[in-house]
Amino acid sequence: MAKAGFTMEKGPIVLVWFLIIAGTATLIMLSVALSTRMSPMQQSDVTRQGYALRRVLLWALSMSIIASFALSLPSFPYPTASQNRSLRHFSVVARQFSFQLPSTVPLNTDVMFDVSSTDVNHGFGIYDPNGALIAQVQAMPDYTNHLPVRFTIAGRYTIRCLEYCGIAHHLMQASFEAR
């Protein structure tokens, strides 16, 4: 009779796995015990071998980081500086509790939002007509962040502040039309 998911057919399988795991653990412990019976090494030899191993690991880690960077660089999602100059720029200024931004932006064209703030830090989040967040950047006083975006869906896009900026933060939103 089966109880709590354990059947008589699974019993021998569980026993076999238990014996395999227990035997493997016993062999590992025996090999460790036998390896410690050798004569002890001088501390200088242990140090030399440890530093040699560390150099090899550091070199391997450095090469893998460089290779990962080189392989992922072509997929970098931001436009180059020369591409930024050819984009159409739109100035966005955030202040408690409103945004100053264009009423329309072109559809299917790369545009650049130049986002800054006149008072405190704000978030500049762009939501598409379906309500999905498609881009965001921080609006900071005395600094301009650049946000490249391409709008592919015509309609009204909503801008919401994504960083708590004061008592009326939840009311801070605006919109523009992409056409």
C-alpha cells in the first residue's frame, strides 16, 4: 500500500541511490585521509604554489572578461556620438510637479530627449499607448541626460515621474503624441 508518495516499487531504487551516494562519499573521505598521510610541505612551497595558482586564475579571469567585453561590444544598445548629432533633439524640463516637453514627436524616427530638472531629481518614464514602460532616464538639476528613443506605435505616450520628488509626486505626469 502506498503512503505519502512512496511506493514499494520506488523502494529499491531509493536504496540503490543511497548506496551509490554513500559509497562515493566514503571514497572521497578515504582519499582525503590517505592524501594527508604524506610528509608535510614547507610553508614556502605552499605559498609559492598558491601564488602560482592565483596568477593563473587571475590571468584566466582577465582574459574571459576581455573576451566577453569584446564579443558584447557590437551589441551595445546606445548610439555612437556621431549618430547622436544627426538625431532630432527634444528638450524636456522637469519641475515639481510637471514636465515641459513637446506636444508631438515623429513616428518611426530616431529622436533624442535632452532631459534635465530645475529643482530636484525626477524620473522621466515613457509609457506607450498600451501602458508599457518603454524608456526611462533621470532628470537631474544642472545636468542633462540624453535618452535616444524610436517610436514605432502611433498614439499618445504618457510621461510619469519615476522618482519620489515631493508630496504631489503621484500627480506628476504629462503626455505627447507620436505621429
